[in-house]
Amino acid sequence: MARMSAEERRESVIRVAMSEFARGGYHGTSTGTIAERVGVSQPYLFRLFKNKRELFLAVAIRCIEETPQAFAGALEEWPDRSPKEAMALAYQRLIGDRERLLMQMQIYVAVATATATGDVEFGERIRSAWVRIWEQARGALGGDDHDVTEFMAYGMLINTLVSLGFPGDHRVWRELIMDGEPTCAAPDRARPGARAAAEAEAVPREEDGAPSSGTGSRA
């Protein structure tokens, strides 16, 4: 079997670390656990990433960047749909991977806590990546600030409802409608967006620094 290059190993670390950070948060995740899952030593891990803070930042930025990439892909994939509907369907796919959603929520907690402890630069790096989501959506929606604010607000509400585990037939989902169609997937059999998602699938087309919400602190 061919040995992985350093870049391939780095990608493997980011994938595994996203899974671990999503579930455990910054302080609740051990770099030793990540190294063990990847199959490398902890010293080698720190040759790829200077410390736990830099690893978390790399994972966080990767997670954030997936959203504008998904929006761009959806706009190309579904040119006959409205931009709002295409991006909503793309986001539905994205948060169908629950670890991606959990990682998003961990990022917000990590930035808030880092800023509270004086690590302003941590938040600046995350914000510079996150604003590209807003810019992508704004451009697709014709530069309308009201529309992009509404679209982003719906997305954050959906993040909250899914994270809290509201079932798809709960009354809190009733108003999550845009352009006559549900915005994104809710859980369970009654979830909003199931019909739109089915239609879309029929179209041919894929150790220092900021704390977070995990309990305890692990290196």
C-alpha cells in the first residue's frame, strides 16, 4: 500500500478532527484521540498543525467553506429553480450530515468564548471565512440585503431547531416556508422539504486557544 503524502495525511486529520470536535467541542476533544483515529503519533500531528488551536481553526474554516461551495454548486445544478430554493436544497443536503451541523454550532461557541478570554484573532479568522457565506447568498439573491438577511435568519433558525431535536411534525416548523416550498429538512418522517429534496435528487449531478462547549478540557 502506498504511503500517504503529508497533504493527504493532513486531509485525513481534518476529516477525523471535524467528527471529534463536532461531538466533543474544543476542550472536550483530545488531540491524542484524533491522532489515534488517524493512525499517527501525536508528535506527527503537531508537525501538520502547530497546536490544537490551529487544528480547530483549520477544521472550522473547512466546515464554513463547505456552505458557499454547496451554494455555488446548487446554482449550477438547478438553474431552473429560484436561487433561494436551490441554495435551501443545498443546505438541506449539507446539514443532513449531522456532524457538519454540530461542528457549526461548536464554532459559534468557540468564537464567543475565545473572544471573552481575549483571543480576538481567533474570531477574526473565523469571521473572514463566514462572511463568504453571506456574500455568496447575497450575490445569488441579486444583492438584496433584506432577502439575504431573511435567508440567513431562516438558516440559523433551522440550525437551532434541528440541534434541539424538534421533530418534523412539531408546530415550530410550520412557518419555515420560502417561495411556497419548505426551506430545509426537518427530522423524522414529516420533515419539511422532503418533497423538494426528492425532486432535487432526481436531477442528475456529489493546543492552546479558543475554548468551546465540550465539558472538561483535554489536550
